[in-house]
Amino acid sequence: FNFEYCGMHNNEGGLMNLDQLKARHKRNAETINALNRGQNLKEILDTILPKDILESLFENKRETIFKYSVYEDFYGKMSSGQTMLTNLIIDITANVRSNCLIMIDEPEVHLHPNAITQIINVVNLVCDRFSSCCIMATHSPLVIQSLLSRNVLIMERDIDGMPIVRQMRVESLGENLTTINEESNNGEETNTYK
């Protein structure tokens, strides 16, 4: 049993600074190339990066090589959503193993609605490629809207405070956000300002 943390916090519990993030991404790039996962990374990044940037990030020899130095040059030029997505993809690609469990807490934080959909597609692609599974905790109806209802569990508390886990009662994939919001809140009106 082991795990790899891919979040933004350092060992002291604070946020990583830019140098720490770059050092981790460089190590991950080296791991990706050592494990010959450059082609996997390229196919996954193809879903979120423009073709010209994507092609410049990889060198095709016998194996597809991820050129971290080129990525580092683009790092400050990408949108914050692209940066977050590419960082997550690089971290996961470097550390995922066959038949592993990927756990992601609130993937929607700081992402544009289109990027939220992209991250769901990316996670599905990674899980498929590596015969793995993912558990995501979310409050976002946009995340739920991107998933089949059979893949969604809603956690609530009963009147005594005991946790309850239930399935969606409607198909969530492509459903109206208002319907998803009502369903995920057990039909109760959600007023966060009370």
C-alpha cells in the first residue's frame, strides 16, 4: 500500500511556492519519460491544449519524449485553468499505476465551466488507459452533469445527523442543472445565505 499526493500543499501544510511546484513537475516529467508515458501524456493533453503548443511539447523518437523545458516556457503563458489542468494531468500521468484508485477533492475549484467538463473527460481517459478508478468529492452540479447517474453517489445526513448515501433518482448526464441541484439536495431549496 502506498499513495502519492498531487495537491498544492507542501509537507508543512502550507501552499507550495512556485519553485517547489516547478521542482515537482520536473521530477514528474522525468518519471513520465523514464516510464515511456510521453505518448499517454500527449494524448491526454490533446484534449485541452492547442495543437501548436501540444506538438512543441513533445519530441517523437523511438518513444514520445515530454520536453519539460518547453512546458516551463509555456507555464506562465497559459490560463490559470489550463495551468491547473495540465499540472494535474502531469502529476497523475507520472504517478498512476494499473488498477489504482485516484481520489480528487473538488476538481471544480477555480475552473471555468468548460474546464470542469474537460477534467471529467481527462479523468475518464486516464482511468480507462490505466484500468483504474476515481472517486471525486464535489459540490458542483456541473461535475454531476458530466457523469452517468450510476456513477454518482449523494452523501447526506438524516435528521439525527447520521450519514446517508444514496444514488441519483434521475439520469444526471446532460440533465438540467436546476434538476441536478434539487436532486442532489434531496428536493430542498438551497439557500446558502440563511
